[in-house]
Amino acid sequence: MVAAIWAIVAIFVLLIFILPAALKVVAQYERGVILRLGRFIGIKEPGLRIIIPFVDRLVRVDTRVVTMDVPEQEIITRDNVTVTVNAVVYLRVINPEDAVLKVADYIRATSLISQTTLRSVLGQSEMDELLGERDKINARLQKIVDEQTDPWGVKVSSVEVKDVTLPAGMQRAMAAQAEAERDRRAKVVHAEGELQASEKLAQAAAVLATQPAAIQLRYLGTLKEIATERTNMVIFPLPLDLLSAFLGRSSSNKT
């Protein structure tokens, strides 16, 4: 009787230690890679899973998108400008088996590849491309990094260059260049306005030249505008053409 009790106690104690090792919960965003005596035997889907204690080992792999910062890199562009650049990489595991069996730490490995690729791609680009064609550079980075991480079961969906820090001297030179460009555009716009105004004035002069009475009406309109200003005294010549009509009428009356 005592032996049976001790046997029951031993089984109970054994179950206390075995059940936690045999029952595993795999979250919805995880996949469980099962290694039996070090050999891959399958992948467990989310839910409550049972494994053989002390024989099987379950390695959880997170399949969510991971955001990884690429540390700042000092890069010399193709036109010999030294810039400091950092980036961010978006990746996720699409093949848990390869992520466990073919690489020791896929996040660290992807980070190192991203750093070397960032230096290589930006070193082949000019500074103007880095500042003005960021989308093309990001696409090139994503393609290269994704090709290298594909054997590990890792999908790199995006690589984005975040900050580009230029030397102080280069920043001053670019500011001066931008100011000169703004001045050039302002002068061009002013010149175009003068050209359009001169064309319109030439057209108006051509119309007025064919109609002398229109010139007189324009002259009288200008006098009316000047008359509204009472603060100044204005002396203006009276054109004889304006009086010709009256002079001709008076001479006809005398005859």
C-alpha cells in the first residue's frame, strides 16, 4: 500500500515536470520549428502543441514585420562628397525553417548586409542623386538586400534612407546655390513680364496711331486722373492737335 502511494506521488511529481516541457503554446504571429535530437522534423502552427520532452526542442520564429534601424554610415559619394547616412529596413520571415537552420541570427545578419549594401550603393551615386532621387536609391537597396537574405527565408519589403547629413561647408555652398537659382528665376520672370508688357504696348500704340481721336481721348483721360490728385501742381503742355477742331470752327464762323 505504501509502495503504491509512493508510486502515485512519483508519477504526480513526474507529470509536474514533464507537462510544462511537453505542452507548448505557439502564438498566432509565431511558427514553431521542431528539432528532434537536433534534426528538423516539422513546423508547428499556432495553438497548443505537444512535443516529446527532453527529445524535441521548439524554436519560436516571429513572422511579424520587424523594423530595423541601420546605424549611421559615413560614405564618400562618387563626386567625392563625404556624407553621413542612416536607414531603416522592414523585413519579415516567410520561411521559418530556413531562418532557423541556415543562419544563426537573421536580424543581425540582415543588419550587417544592409550596412555594407548602403555604403556600396551610395558610394556609386552622386550627391544630387542622393538628395533628389531617393526613391530610386531605396528601390536599389531593397532589391540587393532582399536577394541576399532570400536564402535565409527573410523577405525585405522596404529599405528607406532616413537622414542625410552634409558637411557644413557643403550646406553653405548649397544654400548659396539655391539663393542664386531663386534670383535667376526672379530675373527671368521679370524679363518675361517686361517682354509681354512691351508687346501689349506696341499693339496699343499701333491701334492709337490709326485713330487720332483715340489719342486725344486717352490724353483727356490721363488729365482727368491727374486732376484727382490735389496735393501737387502739375504743368502740362496742351497739344495743338487737340485744339485744331476748335480753331477750324472759329475760322469758318468768321468767313
